[in-house]
Amino acid sequence: MGGAGPIRVGVPLDPATEMGPIAHACQFAKVRSMVAQAIAEGGHILCAATAPVRLPEGGFWLTPTIIAPAPAQAEVVQEEVFGPVLAVLPFAEGGRRSGSPTACASVLLPGCGRGTFRARIA
């Protein structure tokens, strides 16, 4: 899984930067806490939430983080994260194992962004 790896995290004024830091210390702490909670509840990190190398001091730097599968009850699934975190909930076609896309989407609170993607598009 290297999809989020190539994103260039850096100083917002640098034209090569694709993603800057989190704006405030309290939000940085909240995002890290949400990721930690998802891990404690059984989520797996595909791309780590770590500080990238060679960035200026004084910023709240967090690399893009993908949690898959993310527990449906985890805060990163139920609330807006306002940080570089993607929570993935798997489902099986026809309602097997993890449930149908509709059943998975129904665990989310209204107002949260969501999308459904299939591995096979026919």
C-alpha cells in the first residue's frame, strides 16, 4: 500500500508541497489520539502516522495515515478527523462477512463524508 506515501508533506509556501502541517497543537493531539484509539480497538495502520524527516521545527507535522480495516465504532469513523487520516471499512458483495455497502454506511453519523468503492467494477 503505497498510495499515500508519495504525498509531499512540507512548508505550505514551497510549490512542491502537497500537504502542510496541522494548524494547532490541540488538533494535532486530537488526531493522534483518534488514530491511537482506532489501533486499540483493532484497526491496522497501512501508512504510519509519524513525523516525516527533514521538516522545519515548530510545525504539527503528520504524514497521511490509512487505517484499514477501521473499527466501525472508532472515533475516526464516526467523526470528522480534520487531519490526514482515511478510515477504510471493508464490505463484501451480497452482504457476506462485513455486510453490504448500505449496512456499512448506516453505522456512520449524519454529516460525515463517505464513499463506497468496489474492487471490481463491472
